[in-house]
Amino acid sequence: MKLKLFLPLAAFVVLAIVLGVGLGLNPREVPSPFIGKPAPAFSLPKLHQPEQRLAATDLRGQVWLLNVWASWCVACRVEHPLLVELSRQNTVPIYGLNYKDDPRNAQEWLRQFGDPYTASISDRDGRTGIDYGVYGVPETFVIDKAGIVRHKHIGPVTPEVWERDLLPLVRRLRG
Amino acid sequence: MQAPTRFLPLLIAMLLAWHPAAGWPADAQPTATDPVLEARVNRLSAELRCLVCQNQSLADSHADLAIDLKNQVREQLKAGGSEQDVIRYMTERYGDFVLYRPPLKGTTMLLWAGPLVLLIIGGLAMWRSLGRTTRRDETPPLSPDDSQRLNELLAPGPTRRDAPD
């Protein structure tokens, strides 16, 4: 009978824990349905040599990052110095998906802030972005040697994110 | 009486400046060439969540991505795709999250059954507590003595309260 007295308290504690966990989740981080699936195909003109095209299948056999960026994207400036630093260290090839951008603005932006990309491709109408489920630039995908998407990071890549999530994964995928 | 006349032209100007068009949204919707198609697009995009502003449907949202996705919906329906095709296209890219009515499956079981389970728990708790209250009201019948006293008290007749002040 005494136990019954504690029932409301127990219910409150359970509810508080559930709601507390819920508060800690980030509703903006929509789980990507691509994890563990082949990277969606694309064949797009390169930003610097529009007469050349780059396809997702050209990148088989290596671990690479697909970084979705745009010159109009303010948060891209936040992560950009880190990307430039990574490319200087030759850590992992970074391919840029220049999302819904004017190529002239994009080229000017790279001139100004540095170009960390092995190659950037222009997705002017954003169709490839939609194929990759992009909804908040910048986004970064880790794609393995077999062309399978292993991880997606939404928002700027910070040094913490790089050290904690991306770098260990890249190392593991390289094997 | 001078102030009203002084402000009259200003008032008229303000009234003229107000025009119904001022309240219209800046970007006009793409002109509907086919009202039937447009109705399907709108109905379908009301079922899909805008990823940028998550509490709005694609139909309501004016975010760039929402407009792009709505155009996708329109294109695919125009090309003869079914509503199921469009929904598959969206969920392949953005997951079940884009659906305002998520499918019934293992991971969404709690979402679907949760309200019903809570209702049943609440209903049971209420039923039990109401049952207890009624039982408490079952007071034992009055003893003959008490009954008599009660009748005396309730009997009509002058009481102190009826006495004039």
C-alpha cells in the first residue's frame, strides 16, 4: 500500500527523464536515409573547368568527403578555414558540391578564402543536392571506397566534430 | 478647428497608399496552367514537411528548398508519376521525417500507439479513482435516534432564524 504513494513520484521521474532526453536532442538533425547506402549518382560540370564533368563513380576506390557549400552560405565561412587546413595536410580528398550558386560568385569566394577542394562541381539547380537529401548547407558526407555513404554531418565542421566523428571514421574506412 | 484640415491631405494620402495589393506576398505562385494538376500538387505538398522550417508543410513554406521540392512534385506528377512515386522519391532522400503521416512500422509504433496507450492508462486511473469516491459516499444509514432528530430539525415551524430582527 505504501508503494502506491510513490507511484506519482515514479511517474514524474520517468516523465522528467524522457522529456530531459528529448530536450537534449537536436530536431534539426534529421537522420539521413543514405547511411549505408550507395552515394546517389551525379554527373556535373566542374566549377573551374565547366567543360569537364565529374561523376560519383569516378571517385570509386578512395575514401572521400563530399562537402556541400555555397558562396551565399554564411555558415560555410565558419568551417572553411578548417577545410583549407585539412587539404593542406592532405588528410582526405574533399570534393565540393557547389549548391545553387552562381559559378562566378563561387570562384570569387574560393579565391578570397582559399580552395580546399580537390574539385568542386556545380549543382546550379540544386537537383543533386535534393538527391543527397541536402536541406541545410553546409553538409558533409563521408563516402567509402565502394561508394557507400558512411556518415553525414549537418552544419559546419568544427575541429571537435572533425576529431571526434570524421577523422576516426576516415581512418577506419581506409583500413 | 484648424488641425483636422491640416491633416486631411495626409490622411487622404495614407488612405490612397493603402491598397489591397500591399498585403499580398511578394513572390507570386507559379501560374497554374492546369488547375487539376495544381490541386494535386497542393494536396500532396500539404502532406510533406518542409525540411528548413520544420513545422510547416511544403505547401505553406516559402523557403527556397520547399519551392524546389514543390517544383519536383509538380514535375513528377506532370510526367505521369503517381502520388506514391512522389512520396517514395521524398522518403528516399529525406527519410520518413518528411511525411506528416509517417508509415506504421517498428520504429514509429510508439508514435502511433502512444496516444491510445496514454488514453487507456488515464482512463483506467480515472475509473479507479472515481470508483473509490463513490464507495466513500456510501455512508451507513442513520440510527433511529438520529433519524428522529433530523425530522425534528427539518420540521416546519418557527425557529430562531425566522424571528424578526
